[in-house]
Amino acid sequence: MKNAFLVVDDEPDIREILQFNLESEGFAVDTAVSAEQALKLLNENSYQLILLDVMMGGMSGFRMAEKLRKEGISIPIIFLTAKDTENDMLTGFSIGGDDYISKPFSIKEVIARVKAVLKRTEKDSEASGKKKLDFDGLVIDLESKQIHINEMSVMLTKKEFEILYLLFKNPSRVYSREEILDKVWGDESYVLERTVDVHVTRLRKKLGSHAVYIANRSGYGYCFNPDIN
């Protein structure tokens, strides 16, 4: 079913409000009272997005998300939480969350965030089938693993290319240093988070005037910001 969502929250009022309003927007919605019930539903159904409460009895939302990502399940996840601290936001992003909404929230905010994540996911799916990605004269050639800026070749190292591609294919998505390490360096556990900063600094120098698109979200990480004028 297209645009079927799964709402996971142990508060009945939250589940009811989200289900009613999302269905009013034309989305199909299932609900679960726990992470354990949600995992069973995920084994039986296909969903386009999960709205996931962080603090629940039994398995937490973070634990559930981490389990899904380790199993290779890439369904977009928006965390819902009454906690609004930098560490919690970083945790959510580092384990593969796509967005993070603090309670209490407005329904308009939830709907806007949901649509933004869906739009970004659709763009990612389209991009995954392309051999070249481009924006404002910056072209990433996925076959040759090279980039060109205004038709001029720019030499990047393997790690620099992978960082750029990671940020580029998910515009406005903020990646923590820990998450970049995990996705680009993988099992190279000896690598420090500071390494990410060093590589991003070198990448920016090579991008010249296009470096402005690689934004540093202080305290959070990096993103490709296409909205810079």
C-alpha cells in the first residue's frame, strides 16, 4: 500500500491523534503500542515511514531503530520524544533516524516533517538509479568516482568522494561525525571523529566556491545545504 505509515507510541492519545490526522491527509496508518508489536507488524506488512516514540516500556525506540538498521531495513524513521537534548538528537541521527520531533508537537509540524521526509526519500530513490548527480555545476559521476565543477575535473580521495556523495544524495539531512565514520569508514574502529573534520576541511578546499554547500551544524554534524544563496 502506497504511503502506509506505522505509528509506534505507548500513549493512546498520541496514537489516536496521529492516526486521525495522518489519515485525514490521505495516508494509511497502522499503530503499535510497543516496539515489540511494531516489529511483528513490520514482518507482516510494508510501510513507507515509521513515527517512533523513543521512551517506551520494554524495548526503546532507539533500540528498535538500531535493530532495523542492522538488519538492513531502510524505512525512514521519525523519532518522537519528550526529551529535547542535543545528545538524544545525535543518538537518533547516528543510528539512522531521518528526523526528530519533540513532544509536545503541533500536528502541522508533524505533517510538514512527514512530507519532507517522504519527498527526500523519493529523491534518494530516483538518485540511486542515476549514474550522475548534479547541482549548480557540481557533477558527481558514480561510475568513474570523479567529480567535476563547471566541467573542470576535481581530484578527491576515496574518503572525500564518499563523504561528498553521502551528504549530496541526502540534501539537508544532518549527519553526525559518528554516523559519517560508520558509513564511510565502516569497521575501521581506530579512526577518530576528528578525522571527519579533517577530511571535510580538505574536501571544502577542493570544492572552491561550492564549499559553501557543505554546512557545519554546530554540535550536530554536517549536511549538504542546497538552499545557500
